[in-house]
Amino acid sequence: MNLTIDTIQANIQLALAPVFLLTAVATLVTAITARLARNVDRMRFIQNELYSNHELNDKLRLHYEKEIIEFKTRGRLCTLAIFFDVLAGVLISLTVLELFFLQTGAARIVEVGYVVITFVAGLVSFVIALALILVEVVFAYRSTSWDLPTIDKSNKTRMH
């Protein structure tokens, strides 16, 4: 095993190349988490409106109930996207470790096939997370109600 400074430097560079993909994974987790947080905040607001002492007309109540169902679907999509994105991060991190151990000769149990499998699985998982967030964004846009019932300020009841 040849452990010169040049060899160690080359090994570290090779092992750290997939780390740039980890940056994308972390950024996507942050973006999805922000979408999920906004989704949950809106759902809590609607639940407070539905179950508080406010008198809601039937049209607004029906609208809010429909929105809650839509927010549950969006929340599930976000959660699933986060799962696949984190899985991608784990698999790519394993790839980095495998590459490092392979290049240094520190672990003979790691085979080249493992590197390919974890890297490809990590990329596939990342693509699935991207596809899920795309579905969530499209669903969010399509479920947006542009004709939300308004509040009549004169008698403080909610109307359309």
C-alpha cells in the first residue's frame, strides 16, 4: 500500500467528488421542509377557523374542508420526498466512504460493485425526491382556489 501525500490527496479528491451532490440533497431537504412547514401552518389556521366559535357559512366551511384534504395530500408528498432525499444523502455518503476506503486500501471488504450500487441508488432516490416535489408543486397550484369566500366586514359573518 503506497500512502504518499500525492496518493492521499488524490484519494480524498476522488472520495469528495460526490459531496457536491450532498449539497444539492441538503438544499432540497431545506426547500421541501419549508414547503411542508407552510402547509402545516395553513392547515392549522383552517382547523382553527373550522373548530373555533366563528360562524362560517356553508360554502366557506365546505371550502375549508376541501382544503384540509388537499393539504393532507400535499403533506404526504412532501414527507415522501424528504424520505427519498434523505435516503439519497445516506447512499451518497456511503459512496464517499466506500471510495475513500477503496482508494486507501484500508478495507478489503468494500468492492467496486458496492460503490456503483450505492451511487446509482442514491441518484435514483434523489430523482424520485425531485419528481415527488414536482408533483407536490403541480398539485398545490392546481388545488389553489382563486375564488376564496370573503369576510363581510359589515356584519362580520363569512360569505362569498
